[in-house]
Amino acid sequence: MDDQRTNREGGGVKTILLVPVVCAAVATMLCFGQGGFGGGHGKFDFVIYCLGLPATYFVAHGWLALPNVIEEQVLLSIIWIPAILNVLAVWLPIAVILRLVTPKK
């Protein structure tokens, strides 16, 4: 019974971690679909920005310093680095809580 519960909980965590990755994949398709990121002037720029929230807010407002080489690459600076930060923002609290709650054998 405990094994089934653990597997179900582990599957839920994996599903939650997929959300930022799926959002980044959709944002990448939209970015390619409109011919690149338009600096806020493309028809999908707002959607691309929103799919990366909350991390795109920190990146766009300079709270996260990125090298110029990375900032110039739209797929990295607007889509995939925020996706990685969002995965960490979801995974880290879950990992800490599970470590505190899970009994040691």
C-alpha cells in the first residue's frame, strides 16, 4: 500500500515539473511561428512572456544578471532559462518538504 502511495506521489511531482517544460516548448513554437521574438511587438510576444512567468519577470527586469552572449539569444534568455528557473522553483520546495516529511528507514 505504501509503495502505491509513493509511486502516485512521485508521479504527481513529475507531472508538476513538466508544466514549465511544456510551457517553454509552446513558447518556443510560438516564437518560431512568428519569426522570432519581436521585443513586445510580435503578435505572440505577450503570450511567450506569460508562459515563462514568474521567472521571465526576474530576467526581464534585470534581477538575474545574464552574460550578453546569453541575453542576445532569445530562446535562452526569454524562454529556456526562465523555464529552468521555474522547474527549480517548483522542484526545490517539493524536495525539501518530501525530505522533511518522509520517515527515515
